Amino acid sequence: MTRDVIVVGAGPVGLMMAGELRLAGVDVVVYEKLPAPARESRGASLTRRAVESFDQRGLLDRLGATEPADSHFGGVPIDLTLLEEDHSGARGVSQFRTERMLEDWAGDLGVPVRRGYEVTGLSERPDALHVTFQGPQGPGHDSARYLIGCDGGRSTVRRLAGIDFTGPEPTRGFYTADVTGIETRRRRIGENLPDGSMIMAMDLENGVTRVVAYERGARPKDRDALSYTELADAWQRLTGESIHHGQCRWISCFTDASRVAAHYRRGRVFLAGDATHVQPPAMAQGLSVGVQDAVNLGWKLAAVLAGRAPEALLDTYHAERHPIGAQLARNARAAIELRLTGQEMAPLRDMLGELMRDKDAATHLAGLLSGLGITYDMGPGEHPLLGRRMPPDLELLRPDGTRTRIAELLHTAHGVLIDTGGAGGAGGAGGAGGAGKAARLAEERAEHIDLVTGTWAKDPGPALEAVLIRPDGYVAWTSPGSDSDLRDALDHWFGAPRTTTAAARPA
């Protein structure tokens, strides 16, 4: 039997991807080479947009308590109080906790996660992919219409698919460890030292402190050969403090490598997360950007599998997400040079600090880091929300008197068409009969488009009488504001209704 999708990798990105697909009824299985979930937590923070992505699926309560995270670029702080929107992410969220939450969610949806299964081969047929693996009972095989590699920076899927992973070779090596039983001043965004070295200390959970140390000139090192004594020695040289008495729970070495895959899609194979982009963990964006990859691709692939949308919709995944990965790699390289070049970079750091006191400059840079600055191409139009994410905390007053947040409308991963007063005309011009046309268009796609009526609980800014929101939370059409027709926007992102042909559409 050929299933719909195989996801390779049961980290946060793979589990998010599987959950997104299963929400839409896709037959999906996850293969993971590790026999049990990893206990270490390479990621310890989430960006604002990742937090919003979890909110859109009703997962924040499952995630548990978080703390607001400060924002900085290369160690230069960004004053988030200058901004009109909340760009703060969440810190102290161990990757293990995020992964456990997502595995529970995927399990509740009925996604099988097969641990101890390592993918070893891949071949493509006209209508499916053939996958071989090594499992607990020996070699085996499976087939699926599509394969998604969420298997990390050393992705087997990426290698088997022959996709290049470009970027400069690493030149620096960082020590990092999770330690208990130590008392040291917290340096949550890191602290630059005059010679170009850097230290960081932040709280995780259960009395665990994440420490990072970089001594200028330190080269990449094999993580398996690194000892806690080496890290503690470096920490003492840099700070004068001894943490040798701490109990090390996990230790690793990372580099300043920043790479991005040349293609996010090759035929029936897709990549997401670290399989498409890697950067130093100090950027604290890799896991979060990977979650957004999953939320971008999941609903599109489900629509194509269901026969609702054309195959061409899948090409928008690379078109939308590859520039984000390339930008992430560029930003990571810039931030590392800014942070670790030493006193010769001090004038530039001072100048950037001055720029960050300007609201527009701070908004732009914070938007790059938080993910709130992402804009996708949704066709011509003037509305400032077009192509941007719909603010999840905006509220609608429903006809029954209740209030509903935008995030709550996206829990099912459906598209949402909001009409706030009968002006959301199908032609984008408003006027009498607009509400009826919008309702009729939504009804034609009722299985995957939810029509919601009401009024805004508070002024959303520029006039917004009607808005079409994709399942990933991005605005695909507005009235007023879009130059395109609502029907065209629906057809492009959700496919033409099965009961309506291009020749038989009503005027």
C-alpha cells in the first residue's frame, strides 16, 4: 500500500509537520532513527512567530509556562518597548519540552511515530517514492506519494535527493553545556568580551543553566571529544569564575556555519527545518523557522493530496520559504561577525546601537528576528496586512455576542474568510450583495474554508471589511485593499471548487 506522506525525523519540525498533515486527514507516518526521544535540548528559545504558530493550533496550554525573551542582533540589544506589536519570543523552553508537547499532539491525532527506523535509500517512480530503511527487525521498505526530510543539518534525505547545501566552511568553535549546581551571573543574550570572545548563561528548567563559551581563535572541535573540564577551564579563563563543581547533563560543540539548501523541493521530496537551513544556535531561530516551514507546507500538501489544489501550489513552498532560509543564513553570518570580531568592530556596534533607538529601524530588525516582518507575495494591493501574518490577538464580536481571537479561528488549520459587515464583495469592490457573494464562494469550499461573520472588537487600523486568511495565518486577500478578485484568490490558494468549472462559474 502506498501511503500519502512519510516524514523523516521526529524532532519538533517533523512532529509539527506530521500534525499539520494529519489535521487535514492525510495518511502520514514518521520515521526516526533514534530509538527514544533525545534528552538534550539544543534549542532553548522560541521566536514570536513560532509562539503564534503554536497558538494558532491551540498548543500553547500544552507547552506550559514561558518567559518573554529579550531581542538582540549580534549582542546589540533591541528595545522592544519601542514597537507597536509584541515581538518578544519565549525563553527557557527546552527543546525536549517542545518536542514532547508536539509528540503528544501528533499522537492524539493518530500519527504513528516509528522510532529506531533509519532511512537508507530512496527511489522515485512516476506516482510514488520507494523508501528503504533499517529497523529494529532488520531492513524493510515503504512507499509514499511524498517524502519530507526533517532530519537535521546532516540530513540523509537531502543527500539521497542530491540537493546541495551551500555555505562557507566553519571557522569558529563554541562550547555549550547544560549544568546544574552552579551559581553564575545570568547573561541571557550573551556578553561580548573585548578580545572577541563571548560567554552566555541562561536559565532552563529544573535548576539547569545553559552555558556557552567561545574563546577567540577557538576552532571547531569534534563534539564527542569535548570534556566538561575543557569547557569549565575556558569559562574560568574568560570570567574568573569556576564552574568545575557543576554537574554536566549535556555537552556539545557547535560552529559558526550557516548554510541553506539550494532547493526546498525536488520532485516528490521536500526538506524542512535544519535539513534546509543551519546557523549557530546563538541565533535562537533554527527550531522556530523550521516550525514555520512545517506550517507553510502542511496545508498546501494536504490540499494537493486531496485533489483540491493543483500541483503548482507546492512550488510556492520553495518560493516563500527559501528566501527566509537564505536571509537567516546571511543574518547569522552578520551577527557572528558583529559579535566576535573584537574591539575593531566596536564602532559599528555603537552605530547599530544608535540606530536601534529609531523606531523604524528597531521594527525592521526585530521583525527579521521575530518572524513578524515576513511578507509573502499575495498579488497586487495596498492593504498593509496583505501578505503579512494576521495578528492573532485581534478579536471579533460574533453575532451571538461572544468574542473570538483570530488564533482560535485557525485551530482546525482551515482557511478563514472573515466578513465584518457585508462589504466583502467577491470582486473586491464591496457594495450591496457582497456578503452574499462571499458566503456563496465560501460555501463552495466549506470543507476547507470557514466563513466567519462579526465586527471587529476594536479598530484593526486601515479599513478591513473582509479578509481571507490562509491556514498558516497569512493574509491572502483583503477588501478593501486587494486589486485581485476574491474568487481568484480562493482558486489560487485553495483550488477551484469541485462543483464549479472555469466555464460554468456564475458571474
